[in-house]
Amino acid sequence: MTDRYNHAQVREYWQHVWEREGVYELDEEAADPTYVLGMFPYTSGALHMGHVRNYAITDAYARYRRMQGDDVLHPMGWDAFGLPAENAAYERDTDPESWTRSCIERMREELETMGFGYDWSREITTCDPEYYRWNQWLFGQLYDEGLVEYEGAAVNWCPDCETVLADAQVVTDGEDGSHGGSGGESHAHVEGTCWRCETPVERRELDQWFFAITDYADELVDGLDDLGGWPEGVRDSQRNWIGRREGAEISFEIAGHGAVDVFTTRPDTVFGATYLAVSPGHELADELASDDSAVAEYVDRVRNGPDGAEGATDDTSGIETDAVAVHPLTGEELPVYVADYVLDDVGTGAVMGVPAHNQRDHAFATAHDLPIEQVVEPVGSEAETARPDEPFTGEGMLTDSGDYDGLASAAATERLLDEDAFEEATTYRLRDWLISRQRYWGTPIPVVHCEECGPVLVPEDDLPVELPEFVQTTGNPLEAVEEWKRVDCPDCGGPAERETDTMDTFVDSSWYYLRYLSPHLDSAPFDQGKADEWLPVDVYVGGEEHAVLHLLYIRFFARALADAGLLDRREPVDRLINQGTVLHGGEKMSKSKGNAVAPHEYGAETTRLFVLSAAHPQQDFEWTVKDVRSAYDFQQEIYGMVAEYADGARGRTEKAPHDAYLEREIDRTVAAVTDEYERFRFHQVVGELQSFARLLRRYRSYDEPYRFAYSRGLRTLAKLIAPIAPYLAEELWTKLDGDGLIAAADWPTPLQEVDEYALERDLVRTTLADVRDITDVVDITDPDRIELVVAQPWKYDAYEIARAADPDDAIVGTIMEEDSIQQHGDAAADFANWLAAEQAGLEPVLDAEREHRIIEEAAWLFAEEFDAAVEVRRAADGDDLAPKARPNKPAIHIS
């Protein structure tokens, strides 16, 4: 037998066996399986290291839960529609479907090579008519629920991609595209660049389709408090994106133009307003631009930029208009500006400029030489730190505010809200979800436009509306397919045209986790009974960049489906894991940067082991050849030990005293590794297994191994590594004559109680470290004898009294009240004083009997490392070493 492990030689065999045995296929009759899901991939052409890290996490956890005895749902599918495929097809002079199908075949093969254990019987592909038919059907359900709108809107247009972008797909202010623009969903133009091609985004007025996600704004933000299994960063991103703000609205009359409503969270500053500003997209801006060419030029420049270039983005840019606003409480006339820093989709798109109490208002007023009038004075410590050249943005005491002078901000606000001019209000940054895309490769929106009837839904019996054959053209290819576009109206039978926009691909992914439950169901998008029983998704793994693109949409969709009577669950995901980024040379690994490493380059299983061992799943890590090599060497080390054992080096059958330590450490390792799998700390799992493998190697070299303990240790090691390195584990299990497949084996369990395994390990580890320190300090290179002296039992009693005592108690007196301690005289008093001084740092310890037993069992480790005789004994009165021995800190003497 060879003692070298080569996964490439065995992977096809084990893939065949797993498939033959149906290891990963979920029984349709399963009751509430553990649902483990990785965000399905765009069909971009090949797996990259980000995919591998994501899917290695889900696969390891799914395999672990399966070995724990759970039924496990772990499916895979393809996010197959979208602009990248359309662009790739255009570049290669082919059609999007052919390109997409070839990518899927390649990526599926790569996933199988990596050994990921998916239930491929549940595979879904969003570009299949059998899938997108249900996109169209669900569109109809939301339409019937009043959650679909068709209206003209100012939208974000990418001239390069020739399509509309949602606000979340516009990168602004140096963002990386993970959270997109400054708010909402494309009722207003957001300045920035396209998340895909980095082209500056323009503004256009188009009739578009929207999902009314704003109807759920309050529920979506309130529900975040219940998502304890989600990263706080994602929840914060969604809170900020929804942007709910409590405050009040106040109306300013504009001579000749009616009233403009302003939203503010600080009514107490209203007397400090020195100007009114509206956004370039505000209705008043349009009115004023129609009569003032300077205003028109500014509005056009900010909205679209000169000659398609990016518009003005300076927070202080703006233009004064001829309009005058009347302050509703003072009657004072205020100048009106159109200002770029005022956003269409925040509040009402208009602000009362209070430069003395708002940073952005202050900057704008300073740039335009506008008055700055302080009406809230700082009090207390803030009065000492406030700077006269900066705005005071905190709460304080009102001044120069008429009848409100002398009131605290909170009291003034309460009284002001009783004024007729104010009305309590809540605003949101969130805008409705624009789903229209002007491109071919997406789900056709199931609507026809009739001059007599207007927009009409395609009847359910006519679904799916399938895509026609691809036509290579600029713009939207569907516009060019006349025979597909021209239809009869379903209502009146008159001439009509199909909607040529297709759906945003985030519609596909907003409910795909439901289709996995019943992927071949022909009568409904998903089996509602299974959905009610099997949901929520227990663990969902994907990148944080989807915080407000995908993850907000699936939460909205679940609520909308629940209100339509199709679903019981309103939150689709229980626990969310965001995987970190794989770096290479300090930068994110990617083909565009030329620093990508193909997943198969170092071997699939070595790559899996490395990406899981390098860092916590949520942390970034650097790809290094050295660390990859370490992962490879670790596999070879384990395989070599098992191969040697399988070749006949079975060991003795009589048990020796030191074997108890290995038996105990097997139990401790099982407990520790189980804890780490539950916490998704796979890097700690690998660290535990590396330590355990080193221990097995030391044990084997110290003495002929005890067959029962050593074989159990190897079998345990094989099982514990199986979720991370499945091919290796199957090979190990076969060599160890294990029953069946390790992928379907039971998870190992401790034979003894190990609830305090961490204390036991810490005792041995720190005692070994203390012996090393002594030999180093005293320069003992070849010790003959090591004495390890465990403290007397009464010290453990005193220790526990001190740990349980209140810090204000007279701890020494409390300890010395115990007769069993007091009888030890000065030694007891000295120890009590030490405990009193150290009380705040006293950690839990083992009892005296257990500490002595653990040290005795570990004595062989000291003997093996230092090549010395080792004696373990208990301290006694009069013993020279007794004063030095404390609980969990044996006294040490080396000669």
C-alpha cells in the first residue's frame, strides 16, 4: 500500500459511490430537515476562489449535520439570467442561452470535482421556462395584491449597458457596489457609476414596473431586531437603506408656486432657518427651471452632466432662484435655492436650511454667504467644548426663538408639534423596487399593452411567456422581434404589444430557496406544505455585498407571499453567514487583477482544507503558497498514520496507565471539535485536528500503541475531518475497515463526561509550559527527574469560597471560619490573603481529585518531551513544595 494520498486518483470513485448510494438526496418524507444553503452563483463561466470558500462552508456544515443524524437539504442551482451573460455572448458572437448553458456545465463539473455534496435532484436553473414561468405567475399574484405599479419615473440609466439600474446598483461616494447609492429604488436619479461597468449613470424619464416594497418598510426595519442570527453589519445596512426617520413636516409657502413641505427631525431649530433648498429633481425645481434659463442649466447639469459626463456632486453646489419662501412661524421671507446636496429620495426632497445646527447646511450657507443664526445653545459640558466656528448639532436650550426661549430642546419640540404649522411624520429613504430591465436575457414581464385597455396581465394559462430566439442588435433585442411583440389583447382581442422589458434578476433570487423544496412541481411555484414545515433556511451563506440587493428583497418577497396566502413564514432565513474575501498580494483575488488562482490548481481537497483553515468564515485572508502547502502536508500526515496502521502495525492489547490520557483526549477532542462546528469556526476545527494528529504521532512514538485507544483515535480523526476533506475521510475510513460510507456515518461521541474539557486541557498545557520555562530559565538541558505536586484538598475549598464571595465581603475572615481550613494555621492564612488579592481574576478550576488524575494521566507527555522520570503526587503539611502548589497550578521541582 502507498502511504501517499492522491485525491485526484480517488475522487471519481467516491463521487460515483456517493451518487449511487444517494447520500445527499433528501427523502421527500423528511420532517423539518436542516436547510443549508449557499447563495447560488451567477453563471459567469468558471468557479473562482470566492465560490469555493462560500460552498466549502455550507458543505462542511451540511456534512456535519448529516453525520449528527439530521435530514439535510443542501441544494444547488444557477442564477442564469442577467446582463453579464448577455454581454459575454455579444463579445463571443453567440447567443446568451448557449453561453449560459456551457458555463453551467463547466461550473457543475467543477463543483463536483471539489467534492461538494449537493442534492443534484433538486437543481434549478432560472433561465429555464419551467422556472421563470413562476416568476411570471408570482408577478401576477403580487399584481392582484396591489404590490405592482406601472408609472413614469426619473430613473438611473447606464448608457453602456443600455438599461435602467436600481439605486442599489449605482456606486456612489467611493462605495464598492456592496450597498449602492444613497437611498431608495430609482424613483429619483442617483449620481454615480454602474455597478457592473463603472460607466457614469444618467437620468431618464421612462415608464417602468415597480414592486411596492415601501408598503413593508416598517415591518422590514422592525423585523431586523428579531434576526439575532444575522451579522449586525447586514442589519445596520438594511436599517440605513430603509432609512426610517421620525420627525415632523412643516410647510413653507412659495409665492406663486404653492407650498413646499419640509421634513425635519429637529423642529426645535426651526427659528434658525435662513433659506429653503430643494433637490434638482423636486417638482418646484422643474417649475422654476421652466422660467429661468440659469436654473434650467444647473438642473440639467446636475441631473445628466454636460455631454453625458458626471454631473455636479459638490455638497456646496447650488443656485439661487427668484422664488421666496415664507417662514410659517415668523413670516420672514427666505431665499429659495436648488441645491445638489438635497436628495430627491430623502425626506420630501426639500430642506429648511439651519446652518447653525446642521453640518451640510452650514457648509452650504458658508459657500453662498447666507446668514447663520444660532437658536439652540449648548448646556453643561457641551457648552465648554462647543466651537463658535462650527455648527452645534446637539440638543440644548432655545434662544432667539420667541415664546420658546429658555426651553430645553425636547420640551420645545413637544410644544412645537402642537402648532398648526407642524405635523408629526415618518420618512424613509427606501423607494419602491424598480424591476424593469431593457434587455433580452431575463424573465419577460407578463403584460401586454393595449391602446384600449392599457396594461393587461397575460392569463395564467398562457404562461410562460417564453423568450423568442435571440436577435443580435443594439439596445433591447426584444424590441426588434416584431412577430413576438405583436399580439392580441387578452381582454378585448384588439391589437396589442408585449411588454419588452424583462425582470431584474433579483426577482429570480428572491424566492429560489422555495423552489428547491419541490423543483419539479408543475402546479405551483413551490409546495406550500413543505414550505411551512421546512422553512426557514437554517443557515444561509453568501457575501455581505448582497445586504441590500438580495437580502432585503428575499425578506420583502417572503412577506408579500405570506400576505397573498402562499406562505406562513415571514422571515426566510434564520442564520446568515457572510464569508470574507480571499486576498492575493493584498488585493481581492480576481481575474481582472491578474491575481486569481484556479480552485483546481493545488488540488480540490487541499484548496478546501486551506480556505476553511485560514481564518474565521467572516474574515478576509491572504492566499499564500506556504499555507496551502501546510494544508497539503496535513492531509499526507493523517493518511500516512492510517496507512501505517492498516499495513499491520496494530499495537498491543494490554492497557497501560498512560493510555488513559489518549482515551480522555479523544473525548475532549470530540467535544471541542463539535463545539467549533456548531459555531462555524472551521479554522478552529482544523487547529484542533492538527493538535490531535500531533498527539497521536507522539503517542505512537512513545510506546507501542494500545490497539483499542489508537484505532479509536484514528477513526475519530477520520470522522471529525470528514465534513472538510470528504475524499480523504472516505479513504481513511476504508483503510480502517469502517462500516459503510463515512459520509453517512454517525458523528463520534465521547465515552466519558467531558463537560470541563477546556479546564483539563488548560491544566496540562500550562503545566507543560511551566516546566519548559523552568528548564529554560535555570538552563537545565537534560533533567533527570520532574516532580509535579498537586495542591492539598483544603486549598480547593478555600478557592471556591473566594470565587463565590461578594467582593465587598471580608474574604479572609470568611475563609478562615471554616474549621477544615483554619486547622492549617499560617499556611491557610497566607493562602487566604493571596485569594483575597487575586479574587477578581479567579477562574474555574478542577477539583483536587480530578486535577491529580489528569496530571497523572498526562505524565507520559512530560517524560516523552524531557526524557526524564516523572513523579506526580499530592502535597501534604510540612512538604517543602506545598506552599507553592495552588489549584490548577501544581508545584514543580526539577532535578
